[in-house]
Amino acid sequence: QVQLVESGGGLVQAGGSLRLSCAASSRTFSTFTMGWFRQAPGKEREFVAAITWGAVRSTYYADSVKGRFTISRDNAKNTVYLQMNSLKPEDTAVYYCAADQGSIRTSGYAYWGQGTQVTVSS
């Protein structure tokens, strides 16, 4: 079982930055592929970014955030991060952290956090 707790959300003006963190409880965190997702009001949850667990940490991003968001992880701290720059009002959503063992992917994660709200004002 893996417990995930997100933090770092808040209110920011368009063009600003935020860094989200996701702390994991599992001792085997370093073996999990980690992902970030978001869900805006009235919309389905969508993939944002993912990072693999190996020494070569491959990353993958949704086209909508490529070049603005960066996913990273610190296995010593059991934490994954999402650095969000050049934020836009359309980035407003609840952001969720997810974890699963296996290859990098955009869906099918077994473990989820409770989410953290990000609001970008225009």
C-alpha cells in the first residue's frame, strides 16, 4: 500500500510559478513510476506529467504543459515534485499525484493522493 500526500497548491497570478510536492509513504518509493494529473471543474481528470523510477529517469508531459512544467523526484525524500512556470488560468484545477509500479504511462495508476488545489487568476 502506498499513501500519497500532495502539498504546495494555492492561488497565483497568470505568469507566476508554483511547485507541488507529493510525499509517499512506501519504503519502495524508488521503484514506482510517478505521475501528476489534474481535474478542472466540469472536466475529466487528465494526465499532466510522469517520471520513471530508474537511474535514467525518463519523463513524459502532456502537450499542454510541455516547456512550462517540470517533474522531478528525490528518492531519498520519497517525494516527487511538479514545478509549474508560466501558469495560465486554464491550468486551474485540482492536481493529483499518482504512483504505480511498471513503465511510464498516462493512465492506469493504482495509487492516488487526495489532491491539491491550484488556482491561476488572470
